[in-house]
Amino acid sequence: MTDTRRRPDPERVAFLRSLPRDVKEQITGAEAEAFMFEEEIPESLFEKIREFIVDDEDLN
């Protein structure tokens, strides 16, 4: 039997867990779900986490 349930991206889950408590408290369940399951990120969530996002180009 094939498991057809969606699974969250472990790296995205870890990212959300690493956020400061005050930021996590502002994130809604719908925003977190969209982020973890790699759906389109709501603008409201992007505004809350933008300062914690590292651009791949910044790593070079």
C-alpha cells in the first residue's frame, strides 16, 4: 500500500522551530502549513519571517 499522505519538508519544519518565540506566536496554522508543505507562501508569513531568510546568493 502506498502512503499518499503529504509530508512536511524537514528543513522547513526545522526553520520554523528555530524562529524566536515571539515570531512563532505570530504565525498562524495556515501559514505554517503552507510553508511546511511547500505551497505558495502567504505574503503575511513572508513579512513575519523575511529577516530570518537567507538568500542562496548571500552564502557565496
